[in-house]
Amino acid sequence: MKTTIEDVLGVLVARDRSLVCPDVVKDWEQESRAHLKEVAKIGDLFFIDREDPFKMSVQVVVGDEPPHEIPTELYRTVAGNYLLSLPSGALEVQGLNSWIAGNPTPARPIQLEPGAYSVEALELESHDLTEYEEYMAKTLGSDNWAFRGRVDRLYLLGCLPTVMAAALAIFSTWTLGLYAGLAAAALWLPYFILSRSKRYKIISEKVRSTESGLPLFILRLRKLKDSEGIIGGYI
């Protein structure tokens, strides 16, 4: 199941549908956060505290099978093997503010076998990874991805003489600044032409749609035969 969660308190909660929000949490002050942590530690819920308001997509996966069409190589485990009790088997994932207000979850509960589960949370890594480069090259085509990279490097190439032109105009002479400005314009021109080409626009739109389709978090649940020694948690 993939769903989009929005929360003004910055907290995502995964819990059994039967769990009622404690009164002490509803005011959401420092003691509320401490109480929520205690509830998580005994395995009644799992939560992710981003501290700031957010809108993010979350993929819930049950078992060890890789998520459908999700490149797991782009994700890293940020929390693993935390206990989550689902006495009714109905898993609900929603923002804390929505839970406090008693609003329905954005997606229907996931019906699982009642019992104890372990929760592993995986977060999307930053886009400077080699794995990200390889994934985008595979998705867009290596030629298209390389073309976009070349155009983007032209943008960076034009930045330095632009800064130099401004610095020379201010701290040296207008003549030197003018020459540097002309050099900057010559370097900027290929970028402006190529970045407005149909090919570049199509590739950039594909990049945006691909990135927006990736969930920020993956929550993987595994059924536990024995929950002894496993504690709940949060991130």
C-alpha cells in the first residue's frame, strides 16, 4: 500500500486500528512526546517524528518480497525490527494530528493476520548516490541522462565568470567587469539554448515524475512467531 500523509505536527503514526489516542498526547507538548515514546517502546505503535509539518508518501510492505517497482537500492534502513502489536490485524498509517482529531486515515487499513510484527523503516537516500545515477540512467535511458548532465554542467560553468564579472565591476574596473561579463554570456548561451530544447524539457519532466513517484519512507512489516526480547521504538 502506498499512501500520502500530511501532518502539521510532523509525526507519522503506524498503529492498530483499535488503539485510541491517549488524552495526554492530544495537547502535544513536551510531555506528550515523551508519553508517545513510552507507548511506542511497548510496541503499541510505531512513529516517525519529523518535527516540522510535512507532506510525504509512504509505502507499506508486508513480508520480505521487494516492493513492486520501488528501487530498494535507493533506500537505507533507519529503524529495524521494532515491535508493533496488531491485535485486530488492521494496520492504520496516518499523521498524528489526524489521529488526535479522530479523522479517517487517507487510505483503507491494511488487514493482516492479528498478532505481533516487526517494523523496519527505510528512508530514501539523497540524490548524490551512485545508485541514484544508475537508476535514473536506466529509467530515462543512458543517453538522455547523460545529455541532461551535460546541460546542467553548462549552468555551473557559467556561474563562475558571472560572479567574477560582478566582483570585478565592484572592486576593480568596469572594463574588466565588462570583459568578464561578455565571457559569462558566451558560456551561458549554450545552456539557455539547450535547457529550452524540447528534449531537455521532456527529460526534466520525466525526472520530476520519477522522483515524485518514489515514497520517502518504506515501512516493512514481518510477522513474528515469537516477540520475546523485541521492543518497540520510533525515529
